[in-house]
Amino acid sequence: MHWHTTHHRIDLSQPRVMGIVNVTPDSFSDGGAHATTDAALAHCETLLREGADILDVGGESTRPGAPRLDDAEEIARVLPVLRGARGLGVPLSVDTRKPAVMRAALDAGADIVNDIGALQAPGALDAVAAHPGCGLCLMHMQGEPGSMQQAPHYAGDVVAEVGAFLAERAAAAMARGIARERIVLDPGIGFGKRVEHNLALLARQHELLVLGFPLLAGWSRKSTLGTLTGRAVGDRLVVSVAAALAAVERGARIVRVHDVAATVDALKVWRAAGLGPASRG
């Protein structure tokens, strides 16, 4: 299994680690730490030394209650980082839901569009469909970041509802000529979901695999982990790694994380213990 992107064909026979690069002053976990271009590029290099396979650059916070950023400001934040990171030899993802940012990032050399809105914004599907080969990650989110955690509610089975949504969005992308091999799906842990919803998606993650696409899991430092353990956001390294391993064990092929070194080390032990797909085969 491979993920086809603009400049890379990412081998997913082993789980891959996507390192988070927040070029924002207000991210829920590391807001302001990498808000300048120089700081963000230094962080990119650190994540690569720690073993990141993919870098995910985002200019707009999507934490609960976050204000919406205008296109020009988001572009001004992410483009210098994407341009500066092009020579690092690693797939570059842009974390955005705005068509204008998608187009600008792809023109600047981004390999992947990672959209929490699953290309539902007017013009978003057009922006990606017009590109000949970029990778795409489609995520499920109920509501908008500003209000999504106020009263998340699912009428029936959250796993079935998330699966149906992701299947529909993948079909919409493929109907516009986006090849299946370019698409990855993300159940959207913490995006319009209560603790019980997130845990159901993890426990029954295998049910999403039947859709036939690689899965990306983003558990890093999420509030559900804080609820389960009582740990503050800055003290969730161990529980984030545990959640990432649980997601990989249940079939996730990419984990999106803040703590790259710890996650990479944990995956090395996981494989050495005979738990990885190569060891099983």
C-alpha cells in the first residue's frame, strides 16, 4: 500500500509518523512556539532528526473555540515555511480547509492537502481536483472548530456515521478524477466528538478499514486523553504515544503527532516485539 503525493510515493507497509508544525500563536498545545518562519523551519529539522516521515504545516489553529483566520494571513504564515522546507527531502503537507491556501501551498510545492473539512468548502474540491498528483487527507468533523465541542451529538452509531461521511467524501473526490491512491481518511478524533465517541472510533477502527483507504489517526495531546488520565495538555506525551500505538495496532497507517521522537521509538519496540506487519508476514 502506498500514498501517492505530488513528489513522493509513501510506502505504508509500515506505519508512518506525521510531525506537526504549527505556525500559529494559539494552537491548543504549542501555540506560539513555532510561530515565526525561522522557528518553524528549525522545528521541521528537529522533527526530521527525530524520525518524522511527513511534515504537516498548519497556519490556523483548529482548537475548540478558535477564531477563523482570513486567507491572506494564513497564506503569509505557511508559504515561507513550505518554501523553506522544500529542500528537506520529505513529503510536505498543508493543514488547511481554505481553497485559496490549498492552491497557494500546492503552487509552492506542497505534496499533500490535509483538510479537516474534507473538501466541503466551496471551491476546495476544485482546487485539489485541478492538481495532477497531490495527496489528500479527508477528515470527519461535526460542526465548526469554534463551536464543535459545545454539544456534539450523534443520532445513532458514531462509527457508522463517520464511516458513511468519509465514504461519501472519498467518492466525491474520485468522481472529480482524484485517484484512490492519493486519498487517506481521518476519523477526526476530538473534532465534534465526546470522549465516548472518540473511544468508540478507536475500539472499532477496523470497521473504517473496510472503506479501502489508508487511515490517519490524530490522538496527540487530545482532550480525551486528559479526561482519561487527568493530565494537563503539556503532560500528555506518554498517553499520546499509547494512543498512537493503539491506533496503529488497529490498522492506522499514519499517526499525526507532536512528540515525534517518543512515537518513533515506541514503534521501533512495537516492530521488534513482532507486532508490526513485516514481522507478522
